[in-house]
Amino acid sequence: MAKTNVRATGGIILPPERRTATGELQQVAWENRIVDTAAVEVPVPAGEPPIWDVETRPQVIGKALPRLDGPIKVSGRADYTYDQLPPGTLYGKIVRSPYPHARIVRLDLERAQAMPGVHAIIRLDEADLQHSSAAAAAAEPGTAVAAHKQNGGASGKRNPLFVGDEIAAVAAETEEQAEDAARAIEVEYEPLPFVADLETARQPTAPRVHAGRNNVRKLPAPRGSNGDRGDIHAGLAAADVRIEGEYRTQVALHNALETHGVVARWETSNQLTVWAATQGIFGVRGDLATFFHLPPHRVRVITNYLGGGFGAKFGAGMPGIVAAWLAREAKAPVKLMYDRKEENLASGNRPSSHQRVRLGAKKDGSLTAIEIISYGTPGTGHGAGVGGMARRAYNCANVRQQEHDVATNLGPAAAFRAPGYPQGAFALEQALDELAERLQMDPLELRLKNYREHPFKALRRQYEIGAERIGWSRRQHWQRGEGAVRRGLGMASACWPTFGGPPATARVTVQPDGTVTLTVGSQDIGGGTRMIAAQVAAEEFGLTPYQVRVELGDTRWELYGPASGGSVTITSIAPVIRAAAWQAQQKLLAALAPGLNVPPEQLKLAGGKLHGAGEPIPFARACARLRQGTISAQADRAANYERNLTDMFGAQFAEVEVDTETGRIRVVKIVAVHDCGRAMNRLLAESQVNGGLIMGLSYALYEERVVDRPTGHVMNPTLDFYKLAGTREIPEIETVILDAIDPRSNNVDAKGLGEPPIVPTAAAIANAAAHALGVRLRELPMTPDRVLNALAALNS
Amino acid sequence: MRAYGSGQLLKDVHMKKNKSGHGTISRRGFLQGLGAGAGAAGVLTPGTLAKLPPATQGAASAAVREIELRINGRRRRVRVEPRVTLLDAMRERLRVTGPKRVCDRGECGACTVFLDGRPVYACMVLAVDAAGHAIETVENFGTPKRLTRLQREFVEHDAQQCGFCTPGFVTAATALLRRRPRPSDAEIQSALSGNLCRCGTYPKLLAAVRVASRPARRSQSAASSPGKQHKQR
Ligand code: FES
Ligand code: FES
């Protein structure tokens, strides 16, 4: 695509308020907020709207505006997948393995088939469910069980590999009948050897989880400036100080409040509609189209509202395939929502980690070596790496990170908000603090010493603001306290590397009655995509976001949008929405100009009015002049203007109190300073940061999946035994969002914010606890018993 | 090799108290557990469980009965088995979907409704026990165009992200403000401690409740209020 070089100025826009000498928050004038500016040449592709830079002050974007679907949510009227109930809906229920590893000797459906209300039963123990897809697609509805019976006993059956693995599924008229029928399915198992913990699984003699594969798998290591580099031995040899430590993190469970699930309805024998609790409607569509051998446009996926995802809800997955398959068999819609226990056994988790960290540094604090060797268990899945903190966050010439997945007979892992990064930060950021102690350096100074320079990176400013707001200077004359309760201050950095980009498509239409409709093929998983989409469109039309109609969460418009993961939603779709809205606005002005006897360039939309032709005309009245009816423009997402963009960074500071008698850690305050390029909506950005750090706090202090090793059962798959932070555990939180405007990124200067805020929280709390106690807590969660054990070790 | 049952069995025989203090043993699972021979739960293996006859089935289906629920001032007739919870009767049979099912065992508050004016977890009440009592759900407080003060503050503070926990929080907070119009911060925190939010909206929803309990501020300008928006889906 043709590109034009445009000169633009990037820089940092500080938050709208600053502390005065007396500690008061005071508003700051816009001009005084812009710092660290630099001009750059930006190669802008043809067809893109005018570039924004650090001087640009949008009217709607960046404001703290309440989300437009708030009223629907607070009045209980938002319709989630869980709330769908098409007429005649049956309920699906999955039969799950009670053994962590077994062979199915006999699977008898007969008694279940005769149960009242039962309409369909399918087997899920095929060697490869994809093979069943041919059967599911080819067979006349109603014959699948018969077909499976014929094949029954043949080789190629799939052995359940964890407690909760799928064996069969039923559809019945009520949920209770489905549960009864599921219980009536007779399964005879021959238990097989299994392994349910990381340490045992690493032994060469351990039972193999996946036949013919070692349990331990080394993950590929990237090389280059953001990968392994230099010579780790030389780096350690060159160091004046070396430290080494081991860190452990737990398996954590996503527990989005809306569980995984799908409601499926066949409109005809080759037209499927599903409502899916998903972070990516197009991924679900692709999976179902493949499974049922349908062209994609024959599958419609709808997600009006989603009750949280946090990384575990991509693709059709078991719920999607099973619901659609049952619906086909039963010739009726099927609703299959996981219960909380299924959710926590079989729908994903954050893998554990066991990390050994070695750091080397010169006397002045400059790092000469970072080495991380890690093992973690993703159950039967994959993805137990500890992320890119060690490779990306700091300036160091010699880095080596060896990561390993260790398979166990437990439910498969799934991406979980900033996969790997909170684990990696917990170890690396504590090791840095330990190094600072050894060097008798301030931990923040050590981080600044190893600061990695990138264009338009705001981290230095984030450190400054965070330090000021937590009162970091108090640390110099810190009083830990004399009594049982000790106080500490700690901090940690966040780094996150992914960006949105193409493909994404958006369409904007303007009706003669003034209705502006924006259609985009993404979904709102709770972060506020609907609102930000409306804001971006409103900006170009001089309207308020509440005047824009947003359509999203439906594949039927055939406008592709990315799955919401990796913090890419807004970075992918906001620029294409702006492009479509800008083009539609240009068309609108061109259409109106002749009737007003002015050149289109003279017309301008602002404050809900059309300006430039005498008295300003209200928007709707102006649109009424449209001769040819509807104006519409559709745009595809242009590539990011530059390839190598600066990672997202952030910093969090924590103040804690630790009761040395009870071992309880109380977080007193957290200051979180982040950026997402140009913040699209300050209120929503704050919520996103709060949400990440509260999830991080919960991970740091409370959450842990507990497994009974002799049986392979998860002991706490329900919310009465798996503790999540609640209102009583919330400290004082100060969230600060600044803007790091990088005009090389995209036409709204947006970067992501979903993941970074969870990255440093556990590490910052751990560093504060170590500061309070004089002993380091190297294992998550930092429960009272671990605190007391650490203190006992210190005293002995 | 034998694998002894753990949470799986526990769930079915779990008996809990209704947090409102009604103290009813009101669990569908409890009834099922009884049917499955709960007394011996400690020694059942999962394998045995899978082979157990669904003892409740015949009796339970036969016991389907029609009851009348008074939801938001309307009398609704519904056919349920005795083991069906109030939550499931409302959501899956009467399409009253404001209250959400999240934990289904009295831990998260997402299903909170008023029963005779007192907040209860609807997942912990059997539908048959709720028959004849007055039930009020979040749908009855305010509509998107006419929100209550509390709901408006939720919106203004962005006290909801995904929103799945929100009906429960709005209901629990409404209960608090009906009981104590001017609660202290500690009272707010404690009144909402029976509800969970995974998106981490706590700071904002605590602020929303605090502000809603104080005298009204001057009204927001119409343009910045989402109450004036186009109707969303
Ligand atoms: S669903 Fe009733 S308390 Fe959680
Ligand atoms: S807003 Fe998502 S769970 Fe509370």
C-alpha cells in the first residue's frame, strides 16, 4: 500500500492531576502535562485519517465517561449466553471421568436412553474428536449413537486423562433430567497409572501422561534482543555480585463468573446458530464450521454480553461442539453451561511454576546476567512458560531462559491474563530486590540503573509518579514497627509485548434520521469495547458516544474482528473504527455540501451540530437533507505504521502490614501506574487496572488449586473452597493512567491494557512483605502458614 | 487402585445454611445426595458413584408439581420438581434472568433476590419453599431509562465491567440501603462481602454505594449520561 511520510510529535502526557507539596491532588493544565516530546517521521498508508500526535486533543476519546451499556447491566437486562432460552430448549450435561487416567472397559447408554425426558446421548471417548466430526456431519440426525455402537469396542478409543475428562453427554428436557440421565450412563473404568504433581512427573520413572511422549518438554527459546542473548557464563563470571533463588507459584483458576457454555440451535440441517460465552466469536464459528463440515457462513455465533473470560474462552471447545452435536441429534436447541466444578476441572487454569533465578551484577548495580530455569505444569495442556519479563523488561547483555512444560494428569491449562508474566515477575522482581539488598541500593534505583530505553516509553515517569504517591522516600528512614505487626514498602515493574493489528473490519452508516450505526466484528468481554467503539465513532461525527448505535458480538455481518486476548481488542478495532467513521463523515459532508452551497472542506461536525454554512444545524436536521438515503463506509484495519513498537510497561507500589503472630499479610495500599498508549476512556482504563491488580492481589494471597496427589482429584473446584478476594480484602487503591503517545503505532495511538496490571502485583506485595519481615516469601500464595514458616526459618 | 471420592461426592451431600438465616436445608444437591445414599458417601468410590441407580429419578419426576411464585408483583405458575431451586425456576422456566447462577451454593451472591423483603441467595432456596412468598428481583428496581439512584451511581462510577456480578451487588446494596439509608464504609464493605466480582470492580462499587447513600449531587449533564443513549440490545 502506498505510504506517505508524515512528521508527528510523540511524547508523554502526564495525568490530569498532580500532588502538591502538601500532598493535595491538583489539576494540571494540558500544556504542562506534555513532556518528553520527540518528532518522528511516520509512514502512513493511503486512506488513513489524519494522524493524531501528542498535541491532538480529541473531544470524546480519553474522557472519563461511563459506559453506555451500564444501565442495561445494572438493571439486570443484559442478555448473556447463560440467559438464552430459545423455545423448546433442552439441557445438555456431560459425563466426566472420576479417574485421572483410565481405560473405558464398558460404556452402556441403554438405561440412560430410557430415562424420562432424554432426547439424545453422544459418546465423547473417540480417539480423536475431530474424527467424530465426519460421523456427526454425515449421519442423519438421531443416528449417532447407533453409529457409535457399531464402532464400540473397536480400538481408537480415547482414554480419559484427568478427573473431569469428557466421556459422554446427554440432552434432556430439564436440567434435573439431564443430570439423572448422565448418572444413569454406566461406565466401567480400568484405572491406569497416573501422575498428579509436578515433582513426580519430572522423574524419569513417572507414568507418562501422553503415550509416547516425555512428560517434560523444553519450550522453544526466542533469540535476539527480546530473547536469549549473549553468554550467560561470561555474564556471571563478569559479575561482582551473584544471587540465586528458587521461587514457586501455584496453579490458579480463572473463575470468570459466567462459566463456559453454549446454546446451540439448528435452523435447518445445515444452518447453525449458537450463543457462546466466548472471547472470540469468529474462532467459535471456525471450529464449528470445521467440525460439522459447513461453510463458515452457515454458522452464526452471537455473544451479546460475556461474563468475563480472562483468557480461557477461545474457540468452540467442548461446550460448543457438544451442545451443537446434541442439538443436531435431538433436533432441538440445546443449552449447555458448565457448572462451577466443571469450569474448574476442565476449562483451563494458570499453570504452576518452579523457577530457579540467577542474577549477576556489577557493584554499581548494572546487570551482567539473567538466568531463569523454570518448570511448570499445564496439566494435559501446554503453556507453562513464565513469560518474557526476564528477556524484555531490563537492559542486560546476557540472558538465558530455559522453560519447561511438565505434563500431569490434571485439567489442561488455558491462557490466563498475561500468560506467564505474573509468574515470571514474581521471581525476577524479587530477585532484583534481593540483589538491591546485597548491593545496599534502593530497589527503584537498581531498576533505573538497568532501564531499557525505547521510543516513547513512559516507565521512568511511571516510577516517579508511583514513588511519589506511595511515599517511597519514607523508605530511607523506614520503621518496620516494634510490635507484632511489621510494615513494608515494595514495588515491581510490568511489561507486556503484544499489539493488535490487521485483520479487522468496521462499517459505519448514517441514516437520514441522524442515526449513526457502527458495526464491528468484535465482542465486549467486559472491558468496555462497546463504549470505546462508540467513542471513536462519535469523535469523528462530533456526537456523544451515547448517540452512536453499536452492533458487535455477531458473526452474521461478516465483518471480522479479532478475539479478545493478549490485550489486542482495542488496538485492533479502534483504528479501523476511526478509519470507517472518518470516511463516512467525509462522505456525509460531501453529500450535504452542494445543498448548502458551500465546499465540503468548509463544513465541520462538532458539538452535535454541523458548522460552516451559516447558523449551526443540529446533526439530525442536517442528516435529514441527505438525498440519497444512507451514507455508509467500510474500512479494513491498516497495518501498524511501524513494525517494532515499544512494549507496554507499568509499575506498582505496595504498602503492607504483616502480623508476625498470625502470619497474615494485609495490603494497606497499592499505587498502580500504567499506560495504554493514548487512553481511550480514563474511567474504563481505571477499571481495567483495578481489575488486573485485584486479580493479582487475590493470586498473591489467596488463590490456589489444591490437588489430592494419591487420587488426582482437585479438592477445591468450587467457590466455597477456592478463595477469591472480596470486598473485605481490598486495600486503598490509587490508579494512575498516563498517556504514552507513540504516533508510529496506529491512528488513535492505542495500546492494550488488559494484561499489564496483573503482572507486577504479586511481586510488589512480596517485595513489600520481605521489606517488612526481613525474610523473603518465595512461594505463592503467601498464606499465613508460609509467612510463619519463613519467620521460623529466619529465627532458627 | 482405588480412588476415593473428594469434592465430587461432597457436593452432592453438602448441606448449607441459607445465609439469610432462614436455616433451611434447601439444596437440590442435598436431595439428590440423599437419594444416592449419602449416608455412605465417605466410602463410595467415584466408580461406584457412576454405577449407582438414579434413585431419585422416578420419585422426583412423579413429584413434579405446579406452584405459584409471586415475582415482582406478578403471580406466575410453574411446574417444578421439589429439588429445583428458586433460582433455576426463575431463570430456566420463567425467564427472569437478572439473578445469575455462578457458584450455585451460596458463596457468590450473584443470585441474590428479596424474599419477603429480605435478601436471600436464590440458589439456596427451593422453589417449592418460595411458593406463596413475595419475591423481588433486580428487574423490579429500575429500568435502563429510569434507574434508581443507586443504579445510576453504579453506572457513573463504572461499578460494573462484564456485569455478571452486578445484579447481585445491586440487590445486596439495595437491601443495605433499605435497612440503613446512611451506612458507614465498614457497613458497606461488610454488607457486600457475600458477593464476588472477578473483574475487580470493588473499589468503584463501594464508592457507588457510598455516594448513593449521601444527598444527591447536582444532576449530570444530559449529554454525558448514558441514560440518554440509544437503546442497546
Ligand atoms: S449462585 Fe447463588 S450464591 Fe452464588
Ligand atoms: S463485573 Fe465482571 S464479575 Fe463483576
